[in-house]
Amino acid sequence: MYSIAWRYGLDYRELANANSISSPHTIYPGQKIDIDYTAAEAASAPRVSVRNPSNPPKPVASPRVSKPKNGQLSPKPVPTGPISGWQWPSDGKIIGQFSTRRPVNKGIDLAGSMGESILAAAAGTVVYAGTGLRGYGNLVIIRHNEKFLSAYAHASRITVSEGQEIKAGGKIAEKGSTGTDKVKLHFEIRENGKPVNPLKYLPQRRGGG
């Protein structure tokens, strides 16, 4: 769900509502996802759970209590409010600036060396870790609160897994060149599904670099 919303520049909450998918926004093979909707339609859509269309319900056996993974009975509520303490996801000179004009750049690009650590720019939960988005290579997406997501692309190696909680400054991946022609980190911040200039949120570097 998060990767689909990211690909089309949509707010994951509106996309989920428009398709009647409730938290934690799980989707299944064969499930149709409608991306053609208006914000009004998404807001008025009922929030109900969607069963796995490729796996019909099985007869219910005697109740059995199993120990939940990670000791959690249900997903933790998503934090609300502004994010304080944004951090740079890595060192390295800015070699690509945010731009809404052609050539469009939905984030910033930071130079670096192969294997250099990539860090979470703010605390949150890893909602995507994989290679499913063309042009991003090995990609990590972190949800920070209801409004903000951040993404870290072209990693040589991902060191976190989906569902994992991460602190600001925690290592999530290593720099690489997957999906691109040089070693770099492509970093994006999205607010309500829309790309915003990361430099508006990241602290100013000494010397402006």
C-alpha cells in the first residue's frame, strides 16, 4: 500500500480509505487497488477491513491463543503533531537539488562512498523495504506520523525490515548504486503524499554544503 501510494504521489490514508482498507493497510495478491479517486470520495469512503480475495475463509476451529510477535497485540497508534529534530540521513555533498521543473527531482541526492551508513532522518516505523519501485533500487520508506514519510533510495544493502521501529539517527541501510549509475543517496520527504523540499526541514549545514 505504501509503495503504491509513493509511486503515484498519493496520500496513503486517502488511498486506503478509497479502497476500504483499514489499518495496518495490508493488501493481498489479486486484490484490485483503485488509484483514480477524488479526495472527497476518499474521505467519505467507509473504513472496513478487506479479506484476502485469494484465500477464502476457512472453517473456524477451537479458539487458540498464540503469543503475538514482538509482544504486541495490535499496531501502535501513529504519532500525530509536528516532527521535531530532523537529521541529515548521511554526510556527503548535495549533488542533486529538489526541483518541480524538468528534470524533476522529488528529493535531494547526496554523494558518498559504497557501504557508507544511511541513517533515519527522524524516528518512525519502516513501512517499506525492498526493490519494487522502478528507478529507486533498494529503497526504505519510513512513516514518521500521519503526515510525513521519508524515503532512502539506491542502497547497496538494507539493514532494517518492514514493521521495525527506528530511532532518529538509527542505521537503516548502506549507500550504493542500485537503480542508478553512481553511488549516492536519493532522499525524499513527503507530506500528505506530496514531495516537499527536504532542505525546508533538515538543519542547515555548516558552510551551507
